[in-house]
Amino acid sequence: MAQQIHTPRRNTTADRPAVRRQGQSPLSRVGRQFNWRFVSAGIVIGSVALGVFIFTSPIFTITKIEVGGARYIPAGEIFTYSGIAGNHILKIDPQEVQRNVLQSPSISSAQVVLQWPARVIIFVREREPALIWEQGGERYWVDVNGNLMRLRQDLPNLVRVVNEGEVIPFSCPGPGCPDQDKVTVNPEVVLGAQQLKTLRSNIDMLYYDPVRGLSYQDGRNWRGYFGIGTNMDLKLVIYETLVDNLQGRGITPVYIDVSNPDAPFYYISQ
């Protein structure tokens, strides 16, 4: 019986299992490049549109400010000093705004904070009024350093000083001053007036004379001159001692001058 001999069958390419090729076809690569170009163009267009929106939209324009720390000066006045009304938030320099606000005589320090989209916050420290200065029918506030400010409201605890001279007693007049255009009262005048008010709480009004300094109208019908500075306690002791001496002798003076405590004197009518 003849046997059949089977010869092993060789695998052909058609019989091999399909193998997935790595990589992409040229057409796929072209499509991918096209997509990235489209995305890049979209980013550029979007950026331009965003820039146009930021620089033209009114929501980035300053129309108001927020103010912190102000007690007397209104926010609207600080807004005017800032000089930023109608400006774009990106055009604002906080240091320039600070310099502008400090032009107000009522403000001693300022801090500026910017926030998007158009928020401006200004924190200020006001000069505290120490007395009321009256001259030529006008009244001003003066702080302890002698800075003149606008009088903004009635503060009954402040003593009023009426200048009987023609000019304000500058603390540093002339071209030798670091800020010769700044109008300030000599701080020695301010401190002297405050001390007199403290020692004589019934004093509501003082007068300033360029030669004799501060004075007040004594209720016993004469004027008392006390000069300036912070030694008013000593001058008041000398003053009352001299008053007792004069009254003991039945003398009513026109004025008593203790502005120089080492050489007090009085004047009587002839």
C-alpha cells in the first residue's frame, strides 16, 4: 500500500498575519501640520482681539477710587488730586498718583494700590489739626509742624489764634529753606498755643504779635503776652506773681509782657 508523503508547506507573504506599521503616512503628517497652523492663527487672532478689548473697553477706565484712612478730606477731593479720572488702568503709575495726592496740604502720606479691571485704592494719612489760624478774615487748620490746611469742619476743642501781623510767621523764610514755597507757621507758635490752652482751658482765643508772640485778653481787663515756645508754665507763674503784685498796689495795667521770662514788664496808661 502506497504511503502519501506530505511536504511541509512554506508560508507565503499572503499567509502572514497583518503587522501594524509604526509611524504615520505622509497624508496624516500634512493634516497634522495644517491643524497646528490653524491653531496658531487662532491664538494670534484671539490675542489681538483680547488686546483691542482691553484697550477699548470702558470697564478698564478709571471712573472712581476707594479711599482709606480719611477723616476730614472727602474722597472726591483726593480723586481730583490723583489726576487719574478717565485714564486706563494700564496707564496709571502708582508713584505718580502718590506724588499727586501728596500735593494736598492736608495729607502727610499716601499709598496707592491698583487692581483689575479698574480698581484704585488710595490709603492716606491726614495731618491732624492742632489749632485754628485766622488771618485776613480767613481761617485755616494748622498741624503741630505748622502746616496750613483748609479748615473743613468746626472742632470746638481747638484754640483759635488770630494773627495781628501782616504776614504768617514762617518757620524758615527765604531761599535757604528746603521748600521755600511751602507756607508754614513756626512750630514754636503752635506748641506755645497748645500749651497755653492746656494750662488755661478757659482760653478760646489767642492772638499773635510778630514781636511779643502769643497773647490773650485777660478777663481782668488787660492783655497778657507770653511769647512762643513750650515754657508757658514758667511764664504763667511769673505772670500771676506780677498780677498779684500789681493788684496789691491797686494798679490795673494795659498789658503785662512775660514773653521774656528773664525780663518781664507791664504798661499802664498815663
